[in-house]
Amino acid sequence: MQVFGREDSQETRAALRFFKERRLALQFVDLRRKPIAAGELRRFAERLGAAALVDTAGRAWAEAGLGYLRMDDTELAARLLADQRLLRLPLVRVGNEFAAGRDEAGWKALLQRA
């Protein structure tokens, strides 16, 4: 189980707390120290769609003025790889199952399928 996020993110802390309360072993990857690899981001985008990975309510989205652009999944994925502040955190991977954002119901479903 891997959780990708930033230590200062409230949503990431909620995910870490959720999994620790269930006493599950996990690997936390702090995106400030180690950016997500292109292949890993591609796997998330293939499963969830690039639009599901974008935090459209975040400050980075507004500052970049991306709300006015129309981009397909390939362009969005390239933008996410270039500026990882745009990611909806946390990104959670359990085996071949993926989830993005703060979604406790989705996390529970991940654990049941794993």
C-alpha cells in the first residue's frame, strides 16, 4: 500500500490516520521530497482518468489559469507531471486498485478488494 501526498496536506494526514487506525502497513511518499514518477502517474491516470487527479479547487489551478483551457487526458497528465501542485491529494494505491483525493468510502472499498 502506498500513499502519495505532502506532509502539510490535511487530506494526506487524514488518509495516513485512516490507514494507521486500521493498523495497516503502508509506504508514504512525500511529493515535496520525491516527485511522483511518470510511470506511476500514468497508472493512476489510466485507472481513474487524468481529470480525477486534478484539484480544480486548489490554489495552483487558479494561479495557472487552467480553468479556461480545454485539455484532453494526455495534456492534463503532462501538466500534472510538470506541476505536481495540481494533483488532488492523497493518491492511494493498494495493489492494482487506485484512489485519488479524500474519499474514505473509496478507501474502505480498496481495502475490501485487496
